[in-house]
Amino acid sequence: MKWSKTELINQGNQELTINEAVTFDPESLASDRLRDLKNVTVTGSGHYDPSRQRFEADLKVTGDMVVPCAVSLEDVIVPFETSSHEVFSFLPCEEAEVHVLKKDVLELYPVVFQLILAEVPLKVVKSGISYPKGEGWEVIREEDYNRQKKQEIDPRLAKLKEFKFDD
């Protein structure tokens, strides 16, 4: 997923097809929220416009990410899929959504990595785990907490339960 400007020019007016499996070194991930990436595939197509010196690509990235469980910190495999339209320019450009290339080399790897990082969930809870508890405390699910809150009586209104209506 790396092309020189010369290779793109030699491609002519033909569309460039992208279909590659990508591997990521776990050490390069360097994130508390992302532990590993597996089965990552990048598909799509791209076209180089020599008059504007721009390469436009429609990318689809799929795979599995390994993230920590928010409760137990165990590994959880989460499938992901994302699509994006990316524009690369070999000339200086002020547009925010355009990736300006410093050298005459176009590399999709950093852009693909950023697309994956945008898909990392903030919180994942592994199904079927037992929640931790200790002396005087326990972790409960949000649904259980909301159910308990509905059943509790506001202490300011608790005295009203003792009130007897006369017929």
C-alpha cells in the first residue's frame, strides 16, 4: 500500500484496485484501549489525477480488534468495518480533509491505522463475566442499578408511607 508518484503516473488513467491484508506489530499499537489487530483487510479503489496531482481513494477496512474488558481487563475480540474517502495531494494544500504528502511517496498504512483507531470502542464488557465484589461494595450492571433506583423510595417522602387516610 505504498506507491511512488512515478508509479501513479505510469498507471495512466486506469483505476488502481486495492485488496490487501495488513498486519500490525502489537508494539506499534501503543494504546491502552487497543491491544491487537487481526485479520485486517483493506479493499477499495483509487485514481490519480495528474493535472491536480491528487490521488483519491475509496477505502473499506475490515478486521478484528482485541480490546480490554472494562470490568475484568480480559481480552475481548470486537469485529470492525469502516469506509472512507481519502484525498492525497503531492502539492501544498490548505484544505483540512486533504493529506499533503511531503515526499513523492503515497503510503496508505498511516491513514488506515487512523481509521481503525477511530473505530475503537470506548468501553466493552465481555459477556458472561462475574462482576467483582468485596466487603461493603460490589460492581453491578447499569440495568441492575436503574432497577434498584426505581424500587427505592425517596427518603424525603418515606414518612408519607405511615400516613393513614380516614374514610
